[in-house]
Amino acid sequence: MEKKTMQTIHWFPGHMQKARRQMEEQLKLVDIVVELRDARIPQASFNPLLDELSAHKKKLIILNKADLSDEKENRLWKEMFEKEIPCLLVDSISDNLSKKLVNEIKEICKDKIERAKARGIRKKVIRAMIVGIPNVGKSTLINNVVKKKVAKTENRPGVTRSLQWIRLNEDVELLDTPGVLWSKLDDQEAAVKLAVLGSINDDILDKEELASYALDYLKQEYPGVLTKRYEISEEGDLLSAAAKKKLWLTANGEPDLKKAAEAVLKDVRDNRFGRISYEKCPAGE
Ligand SMILES: Nc1nc2c(ncn2[C@@H]2O[C@H](COP(=O)(O)OP(=O)(O)OP(=O)(O)O)[C@@H](O)[C@H]2O)c(=O)[nH]1
Ligand SMILES: [Mg+2]
């Protein structure tokens, strides 16, 4: 898809502004910021606003939903991030994360724990703020780590609306935060990827454009997956071809592109094409 023909995507509703302010306030209580990224789009899910907020804090990057992304890309991205910052590849639905996350957090904060000990504080509680773009899996990760459903989760952006401290054990507390974007989505291709994967509310976006972007990407980077799913030849107008083949038609028998776009986006978000990375690591080229 030509970049210049793309719609301009912008989504920074009031609750995100409020969340940003509250996160800023809580930051002074926090020992470490755990930043979740979507393993399928590790770069597009980087949030400059959160980066700015956590600039002087210890940090851990979690590439979440690693079960949905390409294994080879997962390895490459993790290696790349680890050169700068501790990084874990995580599946917050199936992994057993409690010990792994606590150990990692304690390791990163060990100097703070030591310093507290030296001051006579035997048990320092480490406070970790869990941040990330909407729908990346922050609340799911917290539920996994504390082994019960303490936070509401759903496959749409904007589910968590307020900050919530959760006691994990006697050593660690976690802060669930609402997903936030940033007010200027300069990189519109990144914005399209965020919208395609469900981190931006797409009610007011052009879904046909989003779906066509996804189809073009899949054709280019994962040849054969569209043929497998939609029995189409991966040439020409893919959205229209899929609509014809899958009989997503209007009352008068024309391809119903609106319906097709909804179906394609649902397939992307339900992971019907297998393990796909929507951003390839530059180190692999
Ligand atoms: N396959 C897979 N799905 C995940 C994973 N983590 C979260 N999900 C799903 O992603 C969706 C969003 O999860 P949430 O935990 O609500 O995301 P959030 O970051 O808290 O979202 P907001 O509160 O809206 O910012 C849910 O449908 C989860 O089941 C994961 O590691 N793998
Ligand atoms: Mg949430």
C-alpha cells in the first residue's frame, strides 16, 4: 500500500491523558518499569511517551504474545534488545511466569535491595510498574504472575481504565496501568500495524485499508498463508479475491469489501494465519 494514500491515524482519548498523569505521580514510588511490547511488532509497540516517563528508572522489556509471533524473529529481536536492556520473551497465557518474573525483577533491582539492607531494612518491597500500549497483555501478565484473576482482560484496547496496585508476595508489588498511546503517531506505518493488531480502536478507521495492508504484508513476507486460508492465488486485489472466494458478498452478488475487511482483521487478531511477525528484525536481513 502506498504510504501517502493512508488515512491519518490518531487516538489519544481522555482516559489516556489522565492515566499518563497518574502514572507520572506514581513513578516516584516505583523501583522498576516493566515495559510490555507486542512480540509481533516490537518496534511499532514502542511508546515514546512511556520511554520518556521511565527515562531514569530501571527497566525490563517483555516481548509478550511470543506464542503468536515467528520463532526465528523472536530470537533475533530478543538478542537485539538484550544488547541494551534485560528482555524476556513471554506467553502470558500459557507460561508459568511467577518465579521467572520475580527473579528477573529482583536481579535487576539487587543493588536497591542491598542498599536497603545496609540501611537496616531487611525486607524491601520492590514496586514494579507494568506499562505498555493498549491490548498488549499487561493485565493478563499480572493475572498470570499472581495466579488469580485480579485484573480485567479482554481482546480490545482500553480495557483497564485506572491504576491498580497488586501485591504479588512479601517482596514484590505490581502496578497495573491503562494502555497508553502517544498524542502524535508520527510513524503512520507503525500506527497501521497497531490498528491491524488491535491496539488502536478501529471504529473510526478505514478497515478496508487496514485489511489490505495486512493481506499485502502476508503475501510479501509469508507467501502461501493466504492461499492456505482463503484459497486465493495471492495476485491482484487480495481483499476482493478473498471476498469472492469466501462468498463475502453483497445482496446483489458483488464482493462485500466491508464484510471481507472485518473478517480478515478478525483472522489476524485471532491468529488464523499461524505464527506471524508483522515486523521483521533488521538484524535478520
Ligand atoms: N496469545 C496470547 N494472547 C495474549 C497474551 N497476553 C494477552 N493476551 C490476550 O490479549 C488480549 C489483551 O489482554 P489484556 O491483558 O486485557 O491487555 P492490556 O494490555 O491489559 O490491555 P488494556 O488494559 O486495554 O491496555 C486478551 O484477549 C488476552 O487474552 C499472550 O501472551 N499470548
Ligand atoms: Mg489491562
